[in-house]
Amino acid sequence: MFKTFLVYIHLIAACLAVGVLLMQDLALAKWRGRAMDAEARANLHQNAGIVTLALVVLWVSGLAIVIIGYLDNPAYLMNQKLWGKFTVVSILTINGLILHYYSFPKLMSPVGFLGAGRTEQLFVLVTAVVSLVSWLYSCYLGIARPWNNVAPYSYVMTIYVMVMAVAMAVGLAVWRELRNEFRLLAH
């Protein structure tokens, strides 16, 4: 019964985090790289806090679920999909720190995303893509029951890298368009 409760808490935290993340990404897209107003900056700050709290709940509940699984059956840890999810969530967590301490301040600066230098823009773009792909893929791994004890770690991570590559290509194309639009408006 307790494990089911933990899985439920884990699911709610994941839904909250991804829902807020997607809504925030849509709100940022509305600004098209321009400087945000005070309300948008406050919303970004608040939403970042919500996602951070949800991530803490996900780590605590996820580790508790893994410990219970291990205590029930030590072979639980042999599930390579589990290690893939642990890797993706670790990447997501490290990237989250970079987002909070580097990318968000760049987005909230008076010059906006497109007013920053090209290298800074690229770094913000990469952290944004890594965040979105990692959140969505870790959620997918949470429901990919057919992969349990079947999919090797290399397969799980290859899919992740492929999705990341496609998302990065899309992100770079959007960035190019935003930069062109910004240049036209500046003249």
C-alpha cells in the first residue's frame, strides 16, 4: 500500500513539473527572445521554484520506490531501464542547476535572450533543449513498462540521444529564425 502511495506522489509531482514546464516554455515563446516585463520575470521565477520543489519530491519518492523494490527483490536493481532513468534524471538535475544559475538570469536580463551574445544564446538554447527532452523522456521511461528488464541501458540511452539530437536541430532552426527576425526589427 505504501509503495502505491509513493508511486502516486511520484506521478503527481511529475505531472505538476511537466505541466508547469510546458506552460512556462509557451510563455517564454511568446516573448520571442525579447526582454521580458516584470510580470513575466516573476512568473518565470515562481515557476522555476515549483519545478524545483517537484524535482525534490520526485527524487525522494523515486529513491524510496527503488529502495522498496530492492528490499522486495534485490534483482530490482538489475533493470537497465531503471539505470537509464536514473541517468536521465541526473542529467536533468544538473542541467536544472545550470538553468537556475545561468540561463534564467540571461532570459530575465534587460536585453533579453536575443540581446545576449551569440555564445550565451547558444548555451541558453542547449540548456532549454536538454531540460525539455530530459523531462519528457524521464516521464516516458516511467510508463515504459514493456522495457522493464528487457531494454538494455545502451538502447534506452541511444533513444535519448537520438531524441535530443532531433530536438536540438529543431531548437537551432528556431533560434536561427528568431535571430533573423531580431536583425530585421533592429534595422
